[in-house]
Amino acid sequence: MRAALPTGEWNRSRIVVRGRDVLHELNGVEVLQLRLPEGAPPRESLEFAVRGRGASFRGLRLLTARP
């Protein structure tokens, strides 16, 4: 099953990080689940790698959980 929508349509991506566990869903389909190595330094930034002609974002929301 292909998670990405055809060119010209907007995809919906959801990335959840809880502690060392990372989950990425694309259009409601889980495409990545991983656990960061123990002792990995915490990151306080969000980075995007764009291939091809570029990328556009709309409705971008960053939510943080309070400790």
C-alpha cells in the first residue's frame, strides 16, 4: 500500500516523539517506527530533508508535552 498521495495533492504527516520512541504516519499509514539509542542527545530542533523540486508546508503545528 502506497502512503503518499499523487503529485499535486496534499499529504498529511504526523510525527510523534515520546522519550526515545518515534512514530511517523503519512496519510494515516504508519511508515516509520523506531527507538532512539539510549544516551542519544536530546534535540530541540526540527529538520526537513527535501529532495527534488522542493516542498511546501501548510497548517504546520508543533506541539510539546510538558514534563
